[in-house]
Amino acid sequence: MSAEEQAFRFSANIINRNRTLLPNTTLTYDIQRIHFHDSFEATKKACDQLALGVVAIFGPSQGSCTNAVQSICNALEVPHIQLRWKHHPLDNKDTFYVNLYPDYASLSHAILDLVQYLKWRSATVVYDDSTGLIRLQELIMAPSRYNIRLKIRQLPLDTDDARPLLKEMKRGREFRIIFDCSHLMAAQILKQAMAMGMMTEYYHFIFTTLDLYALDLEPYRYSGVNLTGFRILNVENPHVSSIIEKWSMERLQSAPKAELGLLDGVMMTDAALLYDAVHVVSVCYQRAPQMTVNSLQCHRHKAWRFGGRFMNFIKEAQWEGLTGRIVFNKTSGLRTDFDLDIISLKEDGLEKEEPFVMFRKSDTALFGNDRFEGYCIDLLKELAIILGFTYEIRLVEDGKYGAQDEKGQWNGMIKELIDHKADLAVAPLTITHVREKAIDFSKPFMTLGVSILYRKPNGTNPSVFSFLNPLSPDIWMYILLAYLGVSCVLFVIARFSPYEWYDAHPCNPGSDIVENNFTLLNSFWFGMGALMQQGSELMPKALSTRIIGGIWWFFTLIIISSYTANLAAFLTVERMESPIDSADDLAKQTKIEYGAVKDGATMTFFKKSKISTFEKMWAFMSSKPTALVKNNEEGIQRTLTADYALLMESTTIEYITQRNCNLTQIGGLIDSKGYGIGTPMGSPYRDKITIAILQLQEEDKLHVMKEKWWRGNGCPEDENKEASALGIQNIGGIFIVLAAGLVLSVFVAMVEFIYKLRKTAEREQVLISSVSLHHH
């Protein structure tokens, strides 16, 4: 079942269930299928329907047979309801028809208005068949009245392969193109343009089909292409939305698979027009009392006696339908007064950026400047108070900050300032040397730079040997070497210095025996006592050995003090160990993948950087297809779920980390730049705004505003970061060292005992095995 046929049945069933519209009447209908170009068959089918007795004939929508059916309806004075574009000659005498499809002259004028609004100075018009030249006559005649250069091309006939034509336009650098074709051909054109690399920000396509919204545009959403079309469905009306939703459910049940390139279950414009047509006829029938339906014969040429009156009711009808307000021209029967929505393909979040500018959430409708809130809105209010001006906030039309195309033309906010459409651009607009050539900037109201967003590392509890952590392994090794070195030097100097020797028998003046306290073992014991802050009974006597002792004591004082100062933090605080601490760490490894938003300012920074570290990072990012992400949301999700680091502007990182406690900023800023307020070149406001920003800075209001919009709910304080009692997991290693020392001392004592016993036995020349006790 076709969508039009299903829409006809859907509309009739809704009317029959609605007992307030036609309370005592049930709509019946007859549907006939014909070939578009078979006028004889169309005439026969129409006569068969008129013989049944009808109040109106709907369609056919296409082909030459439309004129045949229209002639019969005009002769028998039965309203003919048309739903597709049709060229009506000026000398047309037929009056018994209305057409719900928007009048081609009005549509053509709307396209011309859009071209003028976009300030196009040149464009290419591509049409499908010869009727396209009629539909676009207002635009085609524009060069004679407006300063617009047009190039007109025709799509190839009997084929949907537009690649040769697209290739020719690409070679001719034709970036602004208007396509007049069906929605099916539009889907093919977009697909082929994507394959040819034409879906970029340099191209702007306008499609005249009213079904552009029904195409699956997801593959082109992030391509950057400027895609504009028209829509007549009033989808913002809640009543219309509910009807479309019911239709979609019914359509999915009857035709679960959509046509190639279309969204599933979407209501096309033809179906919506047919729905509205049935309702308009039903409303007019309700308003025409005492009207009866007669069987009419084509060969008798006897007209329906209520036909003229009913036709007047239809032409005078006003109805709010799915396609907006329906009003007919009483003379021509055409729909010349209608509302069109201009639709554009956009990326999510492209038009506004939190927390600089956001739509205010409210239960009531908001208008004007009250619709917006955010840091930039508060900044604008403060500037208005200081400088005494009034303002009107408007979002930039293309949702872009401003960049140059290959022809040097600007877009976004920069273009609107150049064209004097706006007096100020208040946004996170980065001050760059290229932009300074096109517009003027105030002094920065916020400074920032590129930094690293990474998943917050998991904490690790102190180990039993964490008492060694306050000093690095290298320092422990150096202390051990210093201890060994000082002990050995002390031993040598004590042996060398004559003042360190003393008389072993002072009571015997003739004795030549002298001794020295600083044996090798005693020297080590002296050093150990000083290192452990315990001292020893050994005291140096010579000046040289005292110098060594003093320096060693000073060394141990500093070491022990430093160790003690760090010990508490290492034993009581959970350590957060991150595998990276800076951009250099990222560049030196390949395990953690990193990247930025594709085609963003951060990516451009790395791409153009001449610093070796950043060049290396860009080489890594450009070599991996998965390194660059489509937007911040995708990058944040990857950072949370995978081993990935996102490079982005520090202000955005601050905002994100305040709202997601699992993320953190790694390292400092990689570069430095500022956000400024843009004004047209030579604007008298620039210097005044700069002075006002400096005043706000001195009054600390800029900091207060940033705190207001950046500070989130705050992450809960980690309980482990508070001082707490030490457990066995903190200082258990000390007990292990103590136990090991006790075991070692027992072992050494046994060795000493055995050694001494053997020495004694050798001296007395008595074997241990021969020792015996004799009792007298």
C-alpha cells in the first residue's frame, strides 16, 4: 500500500471516529489505481466514481492524466482536489479545483528571498526536468533585477547517476548549488557528493523538495556541509505531532521497511497534504446544510446541482492542518498563502556552548533576552550597567565562531561583525592573529590554554613497607654508600692521626703498648649510632676525627628531619598514582591513546605547531583513525570507558571536572590564549569595553562570575585523605624488620659462641669431645 493511499484511509478513519465533525455522516471512499500517463483509463475510472455519487475527487497526483480528470470534474461541476505541483496556464478556464500544494510562484519567491538573505552573489541552479525552469522562474529572472550570477545545469535524464555533473561543478569550484529535484534524487545526490568529497564546509546546498526532512541525513551530520531545505509540516504544534506519531506507528506496521535513504515511518509531505485535503472537504461538507449527493453520468453532461455552491465553500475554507494554515485564492484555487520552515543540517550543540550561553530552563514561556543565561550573558549585563547601553541577544545564524574559507571569506560571528549585522560578539571567541585582521578585539576577559583531560587514577593503600616511601630508592642507596664511606674514612683517619692513639697502661710509664678505639667495627658502630640518633660510647679525640664526626652528624640531622616530615603523609594518605603527568609523558608512550575534537581549534594547534613534542603528538594522532573524536561528548565518554586522554581547552576541562568526579586535569597548560569580545573594525565600543573589562577584573567580578557558572555540585571529599590512626597495613614493615633483626641477632650469637668455643679449645689444646668431669 502506498503512503498516499494509507494517508487517505487514515484520515477518513479518524474523521469517522470523531463524532463531532460529521456526527450523522459516515465517510465512504473509493480508491482506483491508474497509470500516470494513461488518460483514457483515468477518464474511465473517474466516470465510474462519479456514477457512485461523490462530493469530490482527489488526484491523481502526477502525469498527464491529471488534466483529463480535471476537465471531467469541471464539466460536471464536481470539486477536484489536487495535491502535487501543477503548472496552470494563464488562460485556464477550469474553476472546479483547488490545489493544496504550495503555489510554485510563491515557492520560487521564497527561494529567492533565502538566496538574498544568504547574500549569495553567484549560484548554480540544477533542475531535474523542464518543469523545474517554470517552478524557479522567479529565481532565474533574478540576475536582471539583482546582482546575482546564475549558472543553470540539468541533471541527466533517465538515470540517477549525477556524478559526472557533480564532478564538473567541483572542477568549476561551484560551491553554492540549488537542486530542484525529487526527494529520492536528493538522497542519491547527497550520497554521491559524499563519495566525491563535496560534503565539506565550503559547500552550501539548497534543495527545493519539501521532503528533505524525511531523508536520513545522519551520515552527513558531522561533515561540515551547509545543507538547507524547506518544510511545510507544522511539527512544532503538539496536536500535529501526536497525529504524525499515530501515523508513524500505523505506517511501520504496514510497511516496516522504509524506502532507501528515508527515515523509518516518517510522514511525507504528499501524505500530509492528502490528510489535510480530506479534512478540508469534510469540514466544508459539514458547513453545507441540505446538500445531497447524486449519481452523475459523464455522457449526459448533467452537472451536480450543488457543485458550484460546495466549490465556493471549499475555496473560502480556512483550516489549521498538518501543513499549517490552509487558505485558497478564491479566483485561482491555488494555495498562495502558507508558512514555510527553513531547515538546516546542524551538529548537536553547535549553536550554543555551556556554560557560556545556554537556554534558560523555565516552566513558562520566555521571550527576548530572558531566554538565555550563562557566563557571557552575565558579562554582557555587567558591561551594559557600566557603559549604559541596551542590547538584544541573537544567536549566530550558522552557529559558528568564525573561520575563513579558501577564498578568504569569513563565516559565523566574524562575518556578522564584518557585515555590521551585530555590534558585539560576546562568546568564547579566541583572539587570534588572523581574526585581528578582520575585526577588533577587546582585552581578554578570560585566559586559557590547551590541557589534558584524563580519567582520575585509582587510589592505592600504603604497603607494609611504606615507611621506606618518603625517600626514593636512589636516596636510600646513597645513604648506605655514605654510611659505608664515612665509616671507612673514619677508620683510616683514626689510624693515621697520632692523637687518636692512647697508652693502654697509663700506670706503667715504661710501657710502649698503645691502642685505638676506632677499630673497623667500632667505626661502623659510631656511624650507625649517629644515623639512628642514638649516639655511642666512642668519642673521637683528634681534631680530624671530630670534623668527620661533626659533618656526619649534620648530614644525619638533615636526612632524618626530611624523612620524618614526609613520613606522616606517606603513611596516612591514599596515594593517587597517574601514569601520565604532562604532555611530554603522553608523547613518550603509545599505550594510552590521545586525541582532540576533529577540525577543532585544539587539533589545529597541534597540526600547525613547530615544537618537536607537539609535532610528535600530531603525528601520533593523525596516524590513528580513532584518535580524533567528533565532539566533546564522544571524547569524554571514551576517556571514561577506555584508556584515552582528551586534549581540549582548559576552561571546558574545568567545567567538566566540576560535574564529573571521575575525570581530572593532567598537568598544566600546553599553550596560552584568551577569549575577547569582538567588535567591527574601527568600532567606537572597543576601547570602552576594554576599560569596562579591566574594571570588572579589578573588582574581582569576572572571578565571581566564573565561580558561579563553573562550580558544580563538587566532588565529595575522600575520607582517606583525613588524618587517621595508623594500622598494621601502614607500619607492619617495622615489625617485620624488628623480627628479622631479632632472628639475625640470635643467629649471630650462636655463631659467636661456637667460634669462641673453638678458639678456646685450640688454645688449651683440648678437644671438645675429650672434655670430661672427674669427681674426687
